[in-house]
Amino acid sequence: MTADVDRERPGARPAEGPGGGPGEQPGERPDRGAGEESGGYELFRDDWGIPHLRAADALALARAQGHATALDRAWQLETERHRVLGTSASHLGAEAVDWDRFVRRARIADTARRCFDRLAPETAAWVTAYADGVNEGLAEGAERAPEFAAVGLAPGHWEPWTPLGVWLSTHILFAGFPTKLWREEVARRLGEDRMTLFATDGPGTAGSNGWLLTGARTATGAPLLAGDPHRFIEDPGVYQQIRLACPEFDVVGLAVPGIPGIAHFGHTGHVAWAITNAMADYQDLYRERLRRTPDGGVEALGPDGWYRAHAHTETIEVAGAAPEPVEVIETDRGPVIIGGDPGAGETISLRYPPRVTGELGFDALPALLRARTVADVDTALDRWVEPVNVVLAADTAGSTLHRVAGHVPVRPYANRLRVVPAEDPAYAWRDGETVPLPRTEVDGPGGIAVMANERGLAAPLGVEFAPPHRARRIRELLGADTDWTPDAQAAVHTDTLLASSRQLLSLLAWAPALGPAADRLRDRLLRWDRHMDADSADATLYARLRTDVVHRLAAHPALKGVTGADDPWRSAAYPALFRPWLAAVPRIGYALESLLTVGLLPYEDRLALVAASAEAVAAAADETPPAPWGELHRLSPWQALPDLAPDGVDAQAIRPGVAGDHDCVLSTSSVPGVTDLFARGPAARYVWDLARREDSRWAVPFGASGVPGSAHHRDQTPLWARGALAPVVTDWNLLHRTTPHRTTHCRTEENPAMTAPTEPAAFATPALRPAVHEQKIEDFGTVRLVPVDPAADAGLLHGWVTEERARFWGMADHTREQVREIYEFVDSLPTHHAYLALRDGVPAALFQTYEPDADPVGECYDVRPGDFGIHLLIAPAEGEGAVKGYTEALLTAFIAYVFSDPAHLRVVVEPDARNEKALARMVRVGFELGPEIKKPEKTARLAFLTRAALGLA
């Protein structure tokens, strides 16, 4: 089956479509007017603010992607660039020093340069175009992002290799090499036979769900591909919904900000692909022996004896503190990341494929964009390096793919488990050799393929995998139907069955000699359906029991060597950056199911431990009944500047309470025994439909924009929290063409002193300003109220207030300058405010508010406490009833804004007494007419709307 994508392609849209003239074909480039001014590309957005980019060729499109990303994600991009360079502490302070020291010692930036130099020339040009686009948009993007001013940071310069550095720094910890440090500590403290006792999905490991349904399982007869990557959730989000279109290709997908193209999750209209972490082990740690030479250099011991190692010193600048020197040492195995001072403790180096081979896999990225078949995707992924992924793909012809992609070196199995001696040649990598990567068939009577980080296809490549529960549950759900649709995938995305609860509940069922309260708790939990639903108090009760069991295990003598005062987390031998991998309580929490099964405690001891926990939890529940799980299980996203996080309602907006838990398909991963909050979860959701791409779906935790105050900063959070998905809009006629942004073609150099930039200019484009209120009105659109900028809006407002239809406004004979002066005066008053009302980003009305007792109208009637006055002028384009119910819809938003402040008890309006239409409209809305009053400029009729009239009292 083939998809109907012709009308989505640039040039194949109707003659009146946005940006194209009659008969435009894909290979043509007509005069695009505003698109040319924006650097040869056009920017459209859907109702969720998601960027859809169209350009004349792939290079122009890469530049456009960089530019648009800089406008939407300037702070995020610069945060990532500084993380690559190890300069975050220069503006974030001492808490960023550990990361800066690590990336400098691991030589991330130098590795990125090496990998860039080995790119194919056409790929290098493509990546360079993206970096150029970022540089062109950063200055404007930084003006919109308050974080720059907050830390006194000026936007810097992106080198062509910077995107490769972002990819490396984002994924350097993906394979979880610090887990080898944990295993070393377990082996040393508990015995070699206990090294893998805690083997399971660890706290530093990212995971994902993904599944493919062949046409035999779908309503259309064409494949469906769906899933959700589980990562640490960041604000702004780690994935960027985007569309990239040029005559060669037209792709929608989830990009990584700072990286050109669409690497992980994409749909070209002909073929779609998705990945999960394969959980492969491809990074090694070596125990090095170093010594200092008389001239201050460093020598390392290798298989052939002592030799000169690379060494140099760098300086980490720290905001608010003294600079910190860091010695960068690299042996023949790799950069030293732990220790390094000869004769002073253990020294460990890191060996990772891109550092060894100079290959990062970026040559695969443009090839993926051009893919039209599963075979094309397969060929492109032969060039993939890091991270190692399991891949699913399907095309419109019904072909499918299920394989592992990446680079896994050939070396002894011991290298996967622990730190190995550098001087022993037995642990060396075999030069030029890689492990064969598994693949399997999807087609068959089942028609289902699942990837969920379990010990499945990639089992020969790793050591620790996620428990099998998510994968089994997804297969169970999908196997129940053969008529699947894109919308129905949400039921899989949001499934909350916690299969890993079985072992604890089984022990609870047989726990001996429980008291009455504990017995009631047991009965309640054994009747629980084991779903971690947001409204379930039983889920909370189970979480309490699990936490208590984790703590009792941590206190058990069998684990004494790695808990309490002996917890490796407390050790000064390792950098603080690795502490999450070395903490015992999270390790116990994640491995609880296996620890309660066999190998650690005798069965009777396990029963007694669970019984004690049941007694304790039951007693606490009598005093403090459990709240619904969603009240405790809230998102706690990572933010580079948490001190700038909002208070009040907006703070709750980025910390929604949701269902799920770490072993559910809805894997909102709390840390059992530590916190019910979660920082890891679905960083995006997607459904790729190979029958009709426009029936595809997607969502992210926050929004398309990283700019605080933007209408699309967090507008997808309610969708994400309830598991809903937004449509993937592919018809250009349904998108909103965006006015070109100013671009800066000069290259801004980094300010070494990190001095604060000058005060940013006001946002010239109303749609880019922070909103004081935003409301989606059914069958009308999204209404946003943004402050009037007197200078920027003078021309717009002058055009409105001087129309004949606005004669009641009293400014018909004013000049543009007079209008500007009036609104500058209004802007100076603390009691009066003027706003533009935007409907789906387009100026639709002028809305003004005032406090009556500070206005002349207050002299004309008895002002009550809580009175709040408003003025409203509808834009000319919608005057005279051009859209039915237009003004009433706007009034709905205005009144909602006014009454969102509990201090406002009554809305006051005073239209011209001759304006019968306005008066009739007010009555229809619910206003009660008052007396006429005489004002110098008019005779007005008062009208009042109370909270009680709207049922809000």
C-alpha cells in the first residue's frame, strides 16, 4: 500500500496555497518574497507552534533548521554548547564544575573536531550550514530568552563541529559505563559472586518503548510504528517536533536541538523509523598506572612498558568562585576521567568508539532524510555509530526492518563487566573489528515487533537490560486486536500495569502473623488491580510498602558492605558526577524484584522483612491515609537554571502529577526507596502511520518553544500528562505562515568576561511576546493577550482607531505619533494596561483594562471594591460580523482573564450610549445595563458583569 503524500510535497499543493504560485513544481524555485528575506527558506507553524520549514535545497534547509532552532531554543542551544566545551560553570557557578571537569578530561570537544574532520565532504557542508543558521538566529533568540540576562551571558559562536560535540555530550553516559564502578565496589565489598546481584535497568540508563504493527494488524492494511523514548526530561525538552521539506525530501520527526536532520524518529512520507536504546556495552574503563617525569610530564604503563602520555592543563572559570585547574591526561587506552595524580589513588581511563575511530555516524543523518524505502534506512544505518540502538522501520510498500545499529568493539567479556588493567594486552580492543549486529524478521503470523530495552535482540551485546515487563505487556496489548488505528495507540502508551509488583505482593500474601491493621492492608493490596493510576490511593499504598521494604533491605546485614556508612556513594574515590550510579538505595529499589526472588535472603527472611514493612505501613496509613498516586508522583524536570523556575500555577504546570511507574509501559520512573517524584519518562510520544502520514500523531512534555512566556512554551503539557497526542499536520494550506525574523549575518564572538548583554529590545512581532493570558476556545482558536508595545504597534493601532467603524473610540483624527504617545502614557500607568488580543497569533483586537477609582469614569458612579474596567476594540478585518460569534468569543477570553484574579468582583464597561450593537452584545454576554454618564468626550452607558452572573461567586 502506498501513502497519499503528493499534496504534502512542496510544489504539489493547490495554486492558492501559502508561498506557491500556480503550477509550481518541486524542482522550481519561484520568487518567494518574504522567504528570500529569511535566508532562502519559509517558516510555517501549526496550531501548536511546531516549525515546518521549506527551502530550495538540502543545504538551505539545514541552515533554516539551525536558524529556526536558535529562535525557539537559544538558551537550550547555548547550554548544550557550553556543556560540550566544559564552560558551564562560568555562568552557572560551582555546581556545574563536576560536569565541566568531566567533559574536558574526556576530551569531548576534541573528539567532536576529529569526527567532523572525517565526515564526507557533503555531510560536512550540511552540518556547517546548520551551524551557520544557528549563528544567524542566536542573537535574536537570546533577546527573547530571559535566562541570558539572568546569568549575564552573551550568545557565543557555533563552530561547524559543535553539533557533533552536542551529540557526544548528550550520549556519553548513555551506555552507563559508571555502572562498572558500582560492580567493582560490589565485588570488592560483597564478593566476586555478587558482582551482578543488582543487574537491572540502572539509574543512569535511558530507555524507550517502540513497536511496529504490520498491515495485518491495522485498520488500513498499512504498517503503524509507535512508541515513546524514555529519557531524563529536561525543560526545554530534549526532542523538537519539526518538518523539513525541500525538493529532495519532506520529513516530519523528532529532532534533537543542536543536531541537523532527524536522527531517531522520522517519517518521510514513504518510510518511517524509530529507535530504542539497545543497552549494549561499548565503552570500557581501564585501571591505569601513571608516574610523573622529572620535567613534569606523565608516563603510563602499557603492554609494552612505560611510555609518554599526553598531558596538558586547562582552567575552568567559575562564576562567583576562584578558577579551577584541571589536568587533562590521555593514555593509549583513552582519556583519564578518574584520578590522574600519579601515586595518589586509583586512576581510570575511558575508551569509547568515537575517540578511537574518529567516527560518530553523522554521515547517516542526511541519508535518512532522503530514504524512501526500508532498504534505504537499512543502508543509512550501516554508518551509525553511537549510541547503539535497536531500530524498527516500515515503508508504504509494507516492508519492515528490525535490527541493531551502532559500533560495538570486539574485546573480552570481562571488559563489559568491570574496570580492567591497562597494561594487560588481553583486554585490548581488536583493531578494526566490530561485533556483528543482530537483526530479525518482523513479518509473520503475529505481525508485531516490540523493542523496550529488554534482553531481546541486543542480548549478545550487553550485560544489564530492562526487566521484560514493558515488552511483554506491549505485546499482550497489541496482540488483542487486528484493527489498530493511530488514535488507539494512546491506550498502549498510557498503560499502567506494574507487573514487577508481583513478587512483593506474593510475599505479602504469605507474610506470617500480621496484626489486624496489616492484615487489612494485605487484603486491600491483594485486591488492587496493580495499575499505577493517577487517581489510585492503592497505588500510593503499594509505593509506601515498596519504599519501606527497600529501606529494610538497605539496613539488612547481608548488604552492609554497600549501605549506610559504607555506601559507595559516600566514597571520595570517584568524582561526584558518578554518584547516581554508586548510590545503594536506588540500586536496591530498581533491583527489588530480583532481590526478593532468589540469591540474597532465605525465603523465611524475605517473608519476615515484608511482614515488618506491612505492619509499619499499615500503622502509618491509619494516621495518614494515602493520597491518590498522581498527587505524589509528579514530574521533576531538569533545568539549567532551576532558580528561574516559576512560582504558583505555572510551577505546577511543569510538574504535573501523572500515572505510571518505572516498570509500567507508561514508564514515569520514580526512584523506589528515594522519591515518588520522577525525572525520567516519555520525552516524546509518536505514532507514524504509513497509510496516511497526516493521520500520524505526536506530543512532547512541554511545547515547541523554549522561550518562557511563549504561547507554545508549555501548551502540550496537558496533552502529555493525560497521554493524548497532537495531529501531525502535513497540508501546507493548514499551516500558518510566519513573518520572517530578523537575522544577524555577522558572527558574534564569545565575551570572555561574560558581561551581561544590553537590555533586549521589545519584541517587535506580537506573536513572539510573552502572554498574560492564553485560552483555547472551541471552534474559534487560541486567544492570547500580549502587552501593547507602543513603538512597535503604533502603525497597527493607528490603522484601527482611525477607521470610521471605530469612531466611538474617539481617536479618528489622531496621527500615528499621537497614538504612540497615548499608549506610551497608558504604559506608564500602574493602574491602566493595554493588550493586543491575538487569535492564533494574528492581532484580532485591542483590549484595555483600568482601575475605575484611578480613572475619570470613577467620578461618574459609586465605585465598589473589586470593580475592574475594560475597553474593547475589534480589529477591522473582523468588523461588521465577518465571523459569527467573533466578539463574543473574544469576550469569553477577556472575561476569563479578568476573573482569574479573585480580587476582581465586577467588570465595568462604558461604551458610547449611541453604540447600540455594543450594548446589545454586552447584554447577551450577561452584563446588566446601568445609567448613562456624561464624559468630556462622549455620553456613555455603564454596564456591569458580576461573578455571580457567570456562576463564579
